[in-house]
Amino acid sequence: MSPMPQPRGGKVPPPNNLYTAILAVAVAVLLATMVYVTYACQADYGTIFGTP
């Protein structure tokens, strides 16, 4: 027998870097959306917040 314990349930845990990559993609999409909305509001209405 191996001295290392075998994982139970047959599932192999994903590496932590996978979660970091998913978080990075989510933050990048959020940032890109914020930039797009800011640009679209400025182009269409001439202001970002409030009334023109």
C-alpha cells in the first residue's frame, strides 16, 4: 500500500489556478462592460451621470 492516502469518491480536485483564471476572466468582462457603458453614455447623451 502507498503511504499517501487516496482521495475518496473518485473525484480529483481541480487546481487552484483554475479558479484564479475564472475570477480573472469575470473581472475582465466586468471592467470591459463598465468601459463600454461609460463610452456609450458619453457618446449618446454627452454625460455619464445625471441629466445633460
